[in-house]
Amino acid sequence: MSKKYTYKTKVYYEDTDAGGIVYYAKYLHFIERARTEMIYQQFSLNHKKLKNDHDVIFVVRSCNIQYLKSAYFEDELEINTSVASKTSVRLNLVQEVKRKSELLVVAEVELAVIDSKGSVKKLPLNLLEKI
């Protein structure tokens, strides 16, 4: 697995249900933001530039998520993202949501590489090497 990328966020009121517990679907938002920031910061790539310059778009093909423990209003969370495997048409990531060292959620996410018409597209070698 590659070096992990860490994204930090706080749980806001809008992320919770009436009991102050993070609503399960919000974890998908957290891990999406973490993936985007990893692409921007760790790989020095940009979604708009990928599409405009290379006609490359990353889309979620599958997501297997395990909810182990709840996060609560105003918790400070860390989302760790690692590339488990990669090919020119697919990235497999492992994303962990933690509160301090406590593991709350684990997601295995597969990203497919497509073009603007929705067809499978190979990531250019120079971009694949950055990942």
C-alpha cells in the first residue's frame, strides 16, 4: 500500500441526526473530501485539469463500508486514505475514519477511470506514476 494521506475535519451539527450522532451517509461525504484532497495535495493533480487536459474522470465503481463505532457532534475526525492497488483504469483505496486513535469506519473504495463520454479510459502513464 502507498503512503497514507490524512485529511482532518470536524463533525458539524448538519452532519448529525437528532441524537447528535453522525448520520451514516455523511461518512461518504467525509471520505469523498479526503480522496479529493489527496488527489490535489499528495498527487499534485486537479480534477478540472484532469478532465480538460486529459479527458480523465475518476468515478466510484464500488464502495464497501463498515461502520464500527459512531462519531458525534463536534468530534474531530481524521480520514486516512491509502492506495491499495492501481492499474491504468482502476484505483483501489482503503479509507479509515478515526477519532484520535479509535477506528470508527473502514471503507474500501474502487475508482474507475472514464472519459467525458462515460467510456473506460486508460490513465496516462505519467499520471499513473504520480499515484
